Amino acid sequence: MKCTRLQSLLREWYQQVRSFNLSPLKMMELVERHIKHCEICKNDEDLPLELDQLREIIRVPQIPVHLKTKLEEPQYVYEDEVAEEEEEEF
């Protein structure tokens, strides 16, 4: 990567991704936006390979299936149901 500005931005954005203030997808959008306007990046032949490596690094890790907890559907109690239950008790 030849562009020092992009290197600096990447460090900053990566820290935001790690602290969950920036999504990886949004980070890559910002990178693409920078590349469109930067002559150094446009002429960097190695940049596509480095961006592929970056995409692998910032990919959001997936939680293994056995660690996921199944969310239970909340059960709502309505006033009519409560009134019926109270009447049945007497």
C-alpha cells in the first residue's frame, strides 16, 4: 500500500470497527470512496490484493451454532385473561 493517507485512515477505521462504532461494511465503503478520489491508490497495483486481505481480517466472526441461545418468544398477559383467571379462582 503506497498511500500513507489510506494507511492512516485504515488504522483509524479499524479501531472503530474493533470498538463496534463502525461496521466492517461501512469501513469498506469508506475505503472504496477514498480510492476513487486518490491518484496514488488508483495507480497502486498491489492495492486490490491488500484489500482482499483486509476484507478477510475485518470479517465479522460468526458465533458457532452450539453457542447460540435460542430466544424464546415473550408471552404477553392481557387484562381480559387476568380477569378471567381471577373469576375462575372464586
